[in-house]
Amino acid sequence: MGVVSVVVMGIPAVRRGHPPVAGRPDTPYLLDKFGRVARDLRVSITEKCSLRCTYCMPEEGLPAIPADELLSAEEIVRVVALAVRELGVREVRFTGGEPLMRRDLEQIIAGCKAAVPDTPLAMTTNAVGLEHRARGLARAGLDRVNVSLDTVDHVGFARLTRRDRLESVLAGIRAAGREGLAPVKVNAVLMRETLSGASDLLRWCLDEGCELRFIEEMPLDADHGWARTEMVTAAELLDVLGARFTLTEAGRRDPAAPAESWLVDGGPARVGIIASVTRAFCGDCDRTRLTADGKIRSCLFSDEEYDLRTPLREGAHDADLATLWRGAMWNKWAGHGIDAADFVPPERTMGAIGG
């Protein structure tokens, strides 16, 4: 099959056909040339979002994906089942945009739970409106949620997200806890304008029983305004938190997990830091990604994607889809190379890729 490369409106090179697999061992798993095996699947199900976070989306939102180009609920279920049964995926996370923008989210969750009942299903969300759907999602089979929340200051939240929806987010987090979508993890992107409120956010999460993880800002913003010299580092954050809390380094709970953790005031509560820029963990990466329009993406920072939707809709057998996916992951990059002099941010922003 031929190869077609296109870059339009921030959409990266899309390759059709099977990727080169010279030298690949005969294994069913998603192995790459550097010995990593992808077992964590991130499935973006929409490009739409109810917020406009400055480090993620442009103020006007992302270009709309035509409805017929989005994977349907049935197609998502088929792909998830394939990934688990044929490719060794052990955990599935639904992302966006904002996954709550899909009206059929409960149908997607229920279908995946029925297809792969023993596989943990998680969701990354901004929690706007989650209070109204948490019970239905839990009953459908969702196991837990990660909530994106960068500050508990109302003014700061509205400025950063361009929306005044903090109360809805906090209500959504509490509803998730009540419905057993636990542990509820809160992800906060480190930003210069919210750094002074980091301790308040940690205090709130401790009081609410949430696990807080701070994430270094990555060059995935819509305006391409990220600068390595301006970003808040993990070291700076530790200085700020250390002025209010006693932090004891506790390492990583899981070698493949990106968060390093610290005990807070002697524990058992912890705070995590994902130093994705200054302490890159690419060597342990175990993720594979599927975009909302059905493209396999091996790395957040690669502009190379492989089209799974077209063969899926043309009647390809699961074995053919699995072979294509294995090839895409075999060609995964060694790492993002953010500190390299020739680093170029990807065309897609975080909102278009999926967290």
C-alpha cells in the first residue's frame, strides 16, 4: 500500500499502509526498537472541550472534526478490545479534548467494559458537568478519573481556562469520589501565574482525599508560545511547597509511571511531580495513543501518525489492524528531544492529541 503525507490546519503527516518492520521480533506485543512495550492505551474520543486552557487550546477552540470522521462508539469498542486481546494492552484511558463532550460516553464505557471486563478503564477530564454523569459512568463500568485542575483560586482559574467554571469542577471531583471513581487524581500543569497558589491546591486536595500530581508544562500549546527558559521546573515547585509542607522523597510507585512522589508531612498522603521536561522518562514510556479521528500515534511529540480508521471501515480483519499497530509502535522515537537545539514542537496540540 502507498504512503500519503499531509499537513493541514495543524494535522500532522498521516501514513497509510503498513509501516516498515525490518528486524522486529515475532511478538504479539507493541514492542519498539528500544525494547519498550506499550501497555497503556490513551484513546481520544473528541476534539471538543468546555474550557480553553491557555497551554492546551486556542481561544476559539480546535478545528472541528466532521462527525463522520470521528470513531463511533462501536468502532472504539472494537479497537479497545483488539488492543487488549491481541496487543497486550493492560489499561485504557479515555481523553479528549474533553470526553464528557461525547453524549455517547456512557455507551462507549459500557461497551468496552463488556468487551474487556478485566481491564481497568479510566478517564482524564476537566470535570465540568461530571457531577451530573458520575453515577452513570460508574455504573457503565468506568473505574477511576483523573481531573485537570491547576488552581483553586477563582480569578486565576477563569483567567487560565477562559471560563468561570471552577465550582462545577470542584463539584465534579466530589461526585466522582462519592461514586467510587477512585482514587481521584488531580493533575495540575505548572504555570508561572499559578505557582504561588500551588500550596493552596495541595491543601485542598489533601482535605478532599485526592491525589495531586503537578506536571511540568510541555511545548504542546496552541499558540506555540512555550519557552524552556520560562517554564516552572519541578525544583522550583518543591521550593514553594517546602515552605508550607514537609516533603520526603518517596520515588516512583511504578517504574513505568511518570510521577515521582513525595510524602507530605510524614505521610501517608503524597504529592506527585511529573517532570516531563527536566527529568524526562521517555526511556520507560509504555504508552500508545489513538486520536479521535482514528490515527495511531506512538509519541506525544511525533508528527507521524498511522491511519487505522480507513482499513477499519474498509473491512480489515483484526489481524491486519493488529499488524499495522505493531508496525507503528516498532517505529516509535527514542524520546521527545525537547532540549535539543533542533527541537520542533508537534503540529497537534495537547487538546488534539489526547492526554
